[in-house]
Amino acid sequence: MLQAALNGDRSAGEHPAVPIAPEALAVDAAACVAAGAGAIHLHPRDARGRETLDPEVVHAVVRHVRAACGAPVGVTTGEWIEPDLERRLALIAGWSDPDYSSVNLSEDGSERVMAALLDGGIGIEAGVATVEDADRLAASGLSGNVTRVLVEPVDADPDGAPELVARIHAALDRHEIHAPRLQHGDGGATWVLIADAVQRGLDTRVGLEDVLVLPGGSRADGNPALIAAARAMGAL
């Protein structure tokens, strides 16, 4: 499965094709699915363009995008959006529409966030950026309940990224965590880790959230072009 990561915390100032408004996200998601994406990951924005966990906004965006593209749509629980854990949990408790949501195991309260998603019937993408995160996932007792594990080292050095993910995979294997794995990177390690994921036979993802350039280094026109490039590398 190839997932399209549409926007993240990017602004239109970083790339004019970053979709922010619901209609732009819907159009972009449909174009990504047409280019070969099988799932969508996005960060809902409020009327002022700010990332938000507000249930009303999250539901409206997810419904609109899913209706437009026909693929599963997931969101984020990032603590930078709502640093207060209790407030974050209260907002997530009001969710029902996302098909899944990512949870960064390195963040404070990740186990409670995962439990809140499960209570709401929402799938969990467990974000594992380090070997220590794999250990945290195992210790949570919830590894058997996740939709998938995201093997996603942040700001990894491109030369060392394959060795780093190899250590993460080894830790997941050691803990007998058998959930499907989606491997991806960001910045300079993006295409290195997509190639590695293809070689391993894993799901992967790409989009303007992660990278602004194509494998050769030229600036991508937008998310559909990134999806097409990943497909050309063998991502399915």
C-alpha cells in the first residue's frame, strides 16, 4: 500500500501546491488515488489554516476527502497541535470519522492517546522513530491492537537511514510485534527509505508533508507527481 501524505505542517509558502482547505485536500487526494495511492494521511486545518484536533473540523475534512477519493483517510494526534495532554485526549475522545490516526510513541501520553483512539473505534498507526519507540510500543501492551506500525525515523541522515530502520525492524521482531509495517522517511532520507521499503516488501508513503523534490532532486509539481515517482520505484 502506498499512502499519500498530503500536507503535514507545511505551509503554502513552502510549496504552492500544499493543500490546506477541505476542497483543496479533496481534489488533491482524488488526484493521488488516480496516480496510484491506496490511502491518505492529512492534517486538518481550521478556517485560519492552523492544524487542529477539533472533532467538528476533523470530521468535516475526513468525510469530504474520503467521499472525493474513495480511499481510507487518516489524521494525526501530534502533541505540537495541542500540547496539553488532557485537552488533547478530550478532543480525540470526540472523534469517530477517521479511519486511522498516527500516534508518535515518543510523545508524552502516547499510550493514553492510543487507548482513546481504540475507544472511538479508530485505527492506530503507531509511529516508531527509534529502537526506544519500539520498546515503548511493546511495553504499552497495545501492539496487538494497532492497524500498522509506522517505521519513520525523523531527520535521518540519508547514508545511515537504512541501518537505522534495520535496527528498528530488528527491535519490532524481537518484541514479536507482527502488525503490518509502513516505512517512510522525510527530507533527504525520503527516497532512500522508500527504496528500502520496496526492497523489504513493505508499505510506504510519500507526499509534500515529507519531501518537496523528486528522486532526481528537481522540485515536484505536487503530491500526485510524488506518488507517481514512488510507483515508478516499485511502491504499490
